[in-house]
Amino acid sequence: MNVLVALLLFFIYQPVLAYNYDSIVGEAYDVDGNRLLYKEFFSSTEQNTQVTVEYKTKDNVLIAKKQLDFSTAKLAPNCQQEDYRNGEQRSAIKDANSIRVSYRANKSSATQVKTIKQRRNGNELVIDAGFNSLVEKYWLNLLAGEAITFDYLLPTRKQLVALNIKKFSATQPLCEAKFDTKSQHICFKVTAQSWLFRLLMQPLWLVYDMETARLLRFTGLSNLNSDDGEGQRVTIFYSYHDNNVTNTAATQASFKRRE
């Protein structure tokens, strides 16, 4: 059962923010927030259509890299990722009606390839960092307390799974933005739609800044394995480094409630 849970959550989320920025840095800690495990460095083109994520150790040694292409679909970008430590590779390439998924567990494993047809159930299709674009698209709906259901690609299992995201208002330590932050923030909880998977998997917790709608904190199973190749549950804190300050009023005006 633990293997199934790990596979379900293994590639579930890595954020990319659709705002003006020079770089985003994520620091991934163990869930207690005591030990720094690795760092994420995001960079993008001027239009944010081509995004690179470099994963480095706390000593700044490059251990993995991910390339994202948002040019054809904001919620379902083409994605390629490689872990340089053990040779794990994963990719997802989307066309009009299907997704070509490939996965290799390590250098000694064969690459598995499968074409997945998109579901015609009315749910949004989300791939990798397109998750954050989903939050942006349905921002006002989520603030109003609506639950949004979407189909998320799991490359390690080469299948789609239905997930729900909803605002969580109760007091919850995992909803704290950061230990020293004073910004007003909002917390979202992500669970599987299937009752069976809800019994098996721990929820994901996402904390966003209320003013800028930027992701501040993620808690859940990482898409990057530990050094020994095992899944690891992490808390990631994000910081944003801008040359130009984002116009908050213009940003908020761009959000529209989706009926």
C-alpha cells in the first residue's frame, strides 16, 4: 500500500508562478522544517512559456533538472525531467487528444512509454506545474470556497487521477506560510476524489499569499527522490526575486470567477 501511495503522489506538484520575476527559489525541508534537503531554482523566458527548474543540494551541487514548455497549454505543459544521481527520467508530451508519457526508473531500467487518451468528463487536464495555473484560473472560485476537480497526470504510473482542491479554513500548522512571515495568506487542501485513494494518501497542503496569489509553501510528497532513491515527504518554502515589483491591482484584476 505504501508503494501505491508513493506512486500516486510522487509527481504530483511542482509550482511555477505566472508573474513577472527574475527567479524563484524553493527550499525543501523535512516535514518538521528542521533539515534542509535540497533547493529548487526556477528561471523562465520573458513570456514565462519556457521554464527551467534546477534541483541542487544544500551545497549547490546540481542533482536534477526539469524543462517545461507552456507555449501550447498553460495547464498542461510539455515536461521533461532527469535525476542525474540515478538516471531517472520522465516526460509528458501532449497533443490535441492524448498525452505521450515515458518513464525510466534508473539507468538500469528500460524506458516505458504509453499514450494516454484525455478524458472527456469536463475536468481540466493538468500536467506537472500546470497545477499552479489551475489555481490562478480558478482563484476567485477557490476563495469563495468552491471545490475544483481536475485530472492530474501521474507519469510514474502512466495514468490520470482525479484530484480535488478546496480552501481549508480550520487551524492547521501546515497552513502557516512560514515561521517568520507576517503576510496574509490562504490555505488549500488537495485530496484524491476516489474514497479509496483518500484512505491511502496524505493530503497536500498549499499556502498562497492573498495579495499576490503567489505560492508560499507546499507540504507533500516530493517529485524528487531522496539520495537513496526513496520517496520523501517535504515542506518547501518559496521566495521571489524581482527586478520590477508586480502591480498587485493589475494582477488581481486579471482573475475572473469561472462559472
